[in-house]
Amino acid sequence: MEPEIRSLVEISDSKPALRSHADIVLARARWAASIFQRFDRETTLHIVEAVARTAHQNAGKYAEWAVEETGFGVVEHKKLKNELTAMPLVDHYRDEDFVNPVIDEARKMVRIPRPAGVILALTPSTNPIATVNFKVLMALMTRNAVVISPHPAARACCVDAVNAMAEAAVEAGAPDGCIQVIEQPSIPLIEEFMASDKTSVILATGGTAMVRSAYSSSNPAIGVGPGNAPVYVDPSAEMQDAAQRIVDSKSFDNSILCTNESVLITLPEADKKLRQALKQAGAYLCDEEEVERLRRYLFHDRGFNVAAVGRDAVWIAQECGIRVPAKTKILVAPVTQLGVEERMTREKLCPVLAYHVAKNQTQALSQARAVLRLTGAGHSAAIHAGDSQIVADYARSVEAYRVVVNAPCSQGAAGFQTHLAPTFTIGTGYFGRSSIGENIGPHHLIHWTRVAYNSDSAVPFGDYQAADFGFDGPLPHAPSDGVPGAGRSARPSRPLTSAANTGSGGGAGVGMDSRTREELRRLIAEEVRNVIKGGH
Amino acid sequence: MSQEKLEFLQRSKEFWNPAKTQDWQDMGVDLVIDKREGYYLYDMDGQRLIDLHLNGGTYNLGHRNPELVEVLKSATERFDMGNHHFPALARTALAEALAACAPAPTMRYTAYGSGGGEAIDIALKTARHAMKKRKIVSIIKAYHGHTGLALKTGDERFSKLFLSEDTQDEFIQVPFNDLNAMEDALKKRDVAAVIMETIPATYGFPMPEEGYLPGVKKLCERYDALYIADEVQTGLMRTGEMWGCTRYGIEPDIMVTGKGIGGGLYPIGCTLISEHCAGWLHEDGFGHISTGGGAELGCVVSMKVLEMVQRPEVRATVGLISDFMRAGLERIMEEYPDFFIGIRQHGLVMGLEFNHEQGAKPVMKHLYENGVWAIFSTLDPRVLQFKPGLLLSQPDCEDVLRRVEIGIGLARDEVMGRGSRRGAM
Ligand SMILES: Cc1ncc(COP(=O)(O)O)c(C=O)c1O
């Protein structure tokens, strides 16, 4: 029982106290990281799976909790995202090895993976649990310690989720402290975490201010900027399919993914057909006056109206006094201009899609570039087309590092209906003032020590097949002399890998027989198929 | 040595303590601590030392821990030492906080001294008052401080000098880990209290054998004596638990904490007293008076110390440091098996045992020369006290082990001679 200590002199908000608080948490993480680096691949995977399983089982519970706490999004979609970032994520990376050295006989090199150490992971309020799952599992796959800094608006559900994962990790043999969460995040406290020399890298997802702050912390950072995806529908596209995918994408979790389409651009020859198809797919097309109501509601002088974030189309329409059919999935707002003059062409984390008809292909491309110039550079863009040349023209022209073709952009750019790496952290690269332009994955959380021999063929390369790379596993517990049951333990000079592994054969799923595992896989596969089905 | 330091040492001999100043020179440790920060000490000539002495846990949370400095600074805006006769906000708040984390549910009151020794004296006086008996049993080579009564419980090396040893047969000493001797001392039921360091520090941390401390507690109960736990060095999370005695299943009647409780910034000693032996606090509350005891600035710092050491991260880190140090020390022991012959350990309470009467002294000297400050055990110089801080970082621990390996190697060569047998690498 922790005593409630009444303090007569309150200093917990002072800089030294905040710094000390951060240091103590990070120092524990550092310890955990230093031990984690001794783990072999089998043990590591065993831990990853145990944690993923916990996350998977809790997907529904935290989906509800997150929607309840933040007011954003759709429970059922959040559940799906929470699941996709658990077992399927692990399955995606199952065959990749972030632990063992790579021996390259031809080039006389050995590459040894070196975990970053301590990852400080900021998670947003929009996709709280999915991002937590994703970042924690990436860290574990690469034998890093992670400290989650949840967005204050999603604090409670994140703290609970992270603690559950931490418990599962330790139970599976992970070093104590390899998963931690900042229980009472505040901006000054997070700044201390970001500035600490005990933080190895900051994985920042969230508001622009936070991301910039991560970059100016003096620590290495992988920060990602905001999105504002243009989607171009070329006359060569299958209109029906395009419309359906766009509506599915925009309505998925009420557009809370930063990869959702923001501005649709098309050409006069496709306009009528596309409008028709959108309506059929569940879109409501607003008239000029309704667009003005939407505009006034969604954009205040100080920016986007957060009350609308992650709300459904009917709710938003109601707030604006627009009468729409009850089954309306998205609101489409035709606009004549793009750019600073038209607020509707900014990022909208809600199922409202701006709709613009350009004169011709050339103008469409320059309009798409303008959307990303406004905001969302380096992020995502989508195109629906049958003609590869227009895809090529579009892709080389927009300043986005992922261009999703004939797929819903929300899911597609995040790697869930494309073959991009599944992620909840979209690298916005140099266009978006970030260090990485790909979908962030575990490979970004290790660097490699390259052992390089003399290239002269007269100098032979060594034999590393049987070399010992120090997979010594957890440290044995020090004895507490005289304490019953905690006396001196017999210790092998080379501790074996985690006891949990011995005898389990594959190491993949102790405590879960293969039938249960199969069943789980089947369920996941079904869920994934359901998402994909949304793409006709 | 710089001219400046030489001159300073001269002044130290002239005005402070000539013999002690010279003794350190003779032991090869010419340390004059100047700047200090975290677990680092800087000699006035600039050499950096990692502090593994910590004055017995005084600097558990590091030197000048910024959070503690901040709380002390803020406290000065409102408090000073306070008036020791009156009910006082900070003294009461600390007593309440101590009661909340005490090792026995019966513990309620805290009486204050200005340091560990005085708190021990309060404990002994409290026991005598409660039991209406004079005799006190302590352990041979125990160390409870140098105040009037505490001094008499300890080694004669310190009491005789001042003609202050016990002459009334009121202070009985028995060997550690010997329940028969303890029983013999208690049998006549004329003993007021047994005072126990949970792990005797100055004696080089010999570890209590399994069942020993609970056995002593049982004997106390059988023969109407109180059990006083001296947790001055073993308390405050050093064993991975708030109080060392808890780890051995002991609920003492009286407990003393000192050193680290003041955060290394404001000296304070606390005696926690159970209701059933707190008679004098009801009978005559003016019975013990100490102007500096429980000074309110110190109380504010202590409350912060209690809050900090009980953070879950701190507890976890203590475990990690213990395991890491143990693994590293065992490797070093394998390297010098003829010299480095034992590790006594409970959490961060550690003693390294060497195969020579005075073995820990050359080790101390070579560690000092290699940037680590750890002190030998005054009452058993075969043993080096090895006391890492609660928050020592992973890189610092690694660095300590690197330096210790070098230092022990050099000390071994000095003591055993080069070329003689060493362990297999
Ligand atoms: C176990 C123990 N008890 C009591 C004391 C006395 O404390 P102080 O020096 O603060 O009087 C010490 C000091 O070293 C000690 O180690």
C-alpha cells in the first residue's frame, strides 16, 4: 500500500521535480533495455506474442473506452484497428528478424542489429489504443524499452491498456520496466521526457506543435506531420468502385485516421457519374447553402472545431441544421476554389469531403499539389484511375510519400488494404519536415553495427556461423542472504534463455495450444477480409 | 597533489582533526570532497569519484538530488527549524507519513533526534521507560552511533577512549547469528530491549542466517524484552523493501531511521514507537528535549524522501541494480578467487570479502585511484562496504564494475604479490 503523503510544500510542478520524475522513469527503462538486448529471437517473439494476444483480447474493451473517453470515432472500427495492430501486425513481421546478426559471406560483412534503447512514444487521442498497440509491439519486436506518453484526452484508456500490456510482457519473461506509461502527462512533463539524455529516440505522433517540439528537443526524433490527402478520380476509373471505396474510407472510424481523403478532385466528364455513384454509396451531396453552414461549423477562427472530430455524418449534419437521410455515411461539400481562401480544403478529421471539379488533368494535378501545399505535405494522396500514365503523372507530381491507387486511402496508406507496411505512424519525410518518409515500422527502431573486413581477397573472412552473439537472456536474481527462499541460487555461468521457452518447441505461444492459435488466426483473417471487402 | 590542497590539508590538521586527516593520508586516500552531484564526488583537485559509500545511505538518492534541493529551498519560504516544544505542522506530517509506511501496524508515534545516534538514544530510553528495566543487549561489533547510550552498545574501541564504556553491566553484547548466546542474555528477564542492526554495517554486512532475526524476535517476546530495529543503513528501500527488517519478517517494537531520511541535505533521526511502549509520551511529553531534533525543514525533506523511495520505478530499479552488480561481481570473483572470496548481499546492501586481515583497505585505495569511492568496514577491515545508490544508472553501474575489476586486480597484486596463482580467466 502506498501511503498518501501529505505535502506541506508542494513542488511537483517545478522543473526540477518534473525532470527528476522523467529521469527516474527513463532510467528504469534504460535498465530494462540493457537487459532486453541479451534476449534471443525466440524469447523475444514469445514476449511479443503474449503482449499482442493481450492487446487483441482487449481490443473491444478499449475501443469502447476510447470512444467514451474521447468522443471520437466508431467503437466497432476502433476495435478492428486495435486488433489489426495486435496479432496481424505480429504476423506481418513474423518472418523478419530484428535480433540475429546477418552474415554476408559475399561482401565479407556481419551486420549486428542494435536496439535503439529507450523509445519515448507519443500517442494521439484520435487513434489512442491502436497507436499504443503498434508502438509497444514495434518496440518489443526490436528489444527496446518503451515509455508511452498518451494524449491527455485519452489518458485513462491508454494508461490502463499499457499497464495490461506491461503485465503480460513481464509474465512472458520480458525485463521489468520495458513497457511504461506516463500516468499523468502534462506538456511540461512531456518536455522533460523529450529532453532527457536517457531517451534514445522520440516517436512522435500527434499535433504539429508536439512533433516540432520533439524535433527541437535535441534528441533523435521520428515525428510525423499532419495529413490532408487529395484524392483524384480520373475519368478512366471505375466510378462505382471509386465512389464506394471513398465512402468506406471516409466513414471508417468517422475519418479519424490522418490518412483519410480530404479533398476529392475530378474532371467535368466524370462529375455527373461520380456524384451519382457517391450518392448510391451513402454520400449526401450538400448544396451551396449547406456547404456554407458546414464551413462555418467546422472551421472557427482558431482552427478546426474539435467537437466535430471523429463524429458521424448524421450527427454533424444535425449540428449544422442540414437535413440528411438517416443512413448517410459521409457529407460531400462541392467547392469551387482550393487553397487558403477555402477552409473546406484543409484537414478534416470527420466524414466531410470537399469536392472539386478541375478543368483538365493538368489543372487537377496542380490542384492536388495545392491541397498538400496548404497542409499535409509528405503524407498521403490517393487516385482512382485505370490509366497507368495518369497514375505516374499524379504520383511524381504530388508531394506525398504514399499514393494509394484504387483503394480506400484511410486504410490503404496505413498499410491495411495495400502492401505498404502496416503502421499507425506515417513518415512524412522531408516534404513534411520529418526524418523518415516511409510507413514507420520496427526496422526504424534498430541500427546496425556493420563488421566489415578488408575487401582484398587475400584477407580471409571469418567464420561466424557458430559465433556467440551474447544471447544470455535475463539476469539471474541476486540472492538476499538470510531471507527464506531468497538465498544463494546456483547459477550457470551462461544463463540459458528464458525458462518459459524450454520445452515449448516453437516458442510461439506458450500457454496457448495450436488449435486456439489457429482459431485466432482464422478470426483475424476474417476480420481483415471484411475490411478489404469494403473496397469494392 | 596541488599546492592548494596541501595547504588545505595542513589547515585541516591545524583546526579540525589532525589524526583523522593524517590517517587518510596514510591509507593512501587524499580525498578532499569539493563539488558533488548525483552519485559523483569531485576531489578539490578535480578527480571524479563514483560514490559507493554514500555515508551509509545518506545519499541514497544522490548528492544534492534536484528534487530534494527544490523542496528544501521551497520549504525555507515558509519554515525554519521550528519550535521543538510545540505541536508542529511538519513534524506531525512526517510522523504521519512514517506511520503509514512503518514496518509494524502498531507503530504510531515518531520522536525526533537531530541524527541517528540521538534517535537510538531515544529508542533505548523509551524501552527502559516502558519495561522498567535497564539492561540492553546488542551485538558484538554492532554500531549504533556515538551518543551517550548508543556508544555503550557498540565496540569499546570508541567508548573506552572517552572513559565512557559501560561499567554497570547494563550493556550486554552477544555474537551475531548466535541464538543460544542471545537466549542466555535474555533468560533472566532483566533485559529491557535488544537492539539490532538488521544487517550490521560497520561490521561489514554479515548477513543474518535464515531464521536468526525472527528467532531473536521470538526470544524477546518470550523474555519480556523489546526489539529495536536499527534501520539507519538498511531502511529506505536499500533492500528492495522499505525497511530491511520487513524482508526478514520482523515487526519491531521500536525502529530507528536516520542518514538517508534527511536526503543528504538536512540531518534528522527518527524513532518510531509502537503504542505499547510509548508510555513516556503520555506520561511526560517533555521527557526528551532536542532543539534540533525533527527540525521542520528536515521534516519537509524527509517527506519527499519517503515519497520518492516508494515510487514503483525506484523499487524496480533497485532490483535491477542488485542483479546487475551481482552478476558483474561474480565474474570478477571468478577472476581473483584467491583474493576476492565472498559477496554478502541483500539488495543494494553489499559487502565484498577479501582473503586478508586488512584486505579491504588496499582495495579501497586502488578503487579510489580508479575513480570509485567505497569504504572498508571499520570493525572488519576484510570487508569492503559496497553501497550503490538507489538510482545509479545502468552506464554508471557498468563503469563501476569496470573500475572495480581493475582496482581489485591491483589490490590483489599488492597484497598477494604478482605472479602467484590467479583464477582462470
Ligand atoms: C546502523 C547505524 N546506526 C546508527 C548510526 C548513527 O547515526 P549518526 O551518525 O547519524 O548519529 C549509524 C551511523 O553510521 C549507523 O550506521
